[in-house]
Amino acid sequence: MTRGYPDYSPGAARSAEGEFLPTIAEAPVWFKDDFEFPACKWFPFAGTATINTSFVIGAVTYYPYLGSSMMVCTSGVGAIFQFQRDIGTPPQTSNLGFSMLFLFSTKADWLDSEESLVLIDTNFWAGTLHDLFYISYNPRTGNWYYFDADRVRILIGNFEIEELSWHYIKLIINPVLKQYVSLQVDWKNFDLSGIAYRSTGLAAAERYRPEITGRADATDTVYLLVDNYKITYGET
């Protein structure tokens, strides 16, 4: 597929016959938040968010990378945290990727709900359209969900991941066809190709708004640690 950038580097390794060996090309980055600054740039609707180089949960100190920073999202007891950030619109002519590293607190502290931990909740106002694509996770059950074209939450499948451990998530969408493409969680890949996400008519100023939400059960507090939030384009 032609993507406007090479699939190999002239400095890549050579075969025994002297030919270049292809290397995997990374999609160009449109937006990246690595949280390497003292102030949090995500707007809080609920809960608190801080920029930390480490964070203590129980008796253990957690780091994204030793010496680097992360965003720490915290709910109140029996409450939620919710943060969002408005950004410029990435190119809408090729597949887009939304990815980050994350760590969540003890599973038993989260609300047992399909919307317990919403990791990808992105609204796009295109001037005349409003698009919404969405991925949530229930730490209590290990179930993953998406919103369909009618904003109904649909089960993707079960893939339980560990509490208090760093994980990777990446959603790829097709903004031309208004469809999901795939979801990757750590090493697990879910094929979402051909599934439409929500796109409805709405007159509004053009902007992208990613959002992250977490919900605690009635008697507990929950935490989410986030690093390396990226939006990429030219994905396959």
C-alpha cells in the first residue's frame, strides 16, 4: 500500500547478497502527549489528574520509564475521573491510530460495568458531522466493548489483563468509511474491520476531543496511569 513514506530505510541491514532488508515502518505521528511537562494539559470534568515521575499504590512505586513522567488520573470514593483534551484535526484521508500505555489500580475497586474504564472515547466535529469511536474495558470481568453506529455498546470479546501492570492499547479506524479497523491490547489483536462507528449530522466547529473516564465502586477509589498518548495517520 502506498503511504507516502518508505517501508525501509537506506540504513537498514543487508542480506548476504547485499540487498536491503525491509524494516517495519512506523506511521507518522500527528499528535503525541508524553506528559514530560509539569502541568497537566487535559481538562478535568471529574476527579484529579497530576503529572508524576512515579506513583505509589499500596506498598509499590510505579514508573512508566524510570525518570520520565506520566499522567495519574484519580477518582474520589465511589466516584469517577474524566479528562479530555481538544486538539487539531488529523488528516482524514487515511487510517488513523489512537494508542497509549496505561496501568490501572486493583480490579476489585472498579465498578462492575461495561463503561467502568473508558480508554478511547474520541469525538470529532467536522463542521457538519459528529463522529464518535469508543473502546471500554471492565476490569472486573475482562470484557472489551465498542460503540456501534447507533451508540449501542457491543461486546468485542474477553481478554483479561493484569492490574498494577503496564499495558498497551491501539485502536485503528478508517475515517473515510467511518469504520473501525482493529483493536490491539498488548499482544492480542481484535479484527473490527467493516464495523461502522457513529457518525451523525451536526453543525459545530471542527476539532478532535479524546477523553478518558474511570468509575470506582461505591466504597473505593480508582487510579489510571497514562503515558505516550499518540494519534497517528497512514495506518494499515
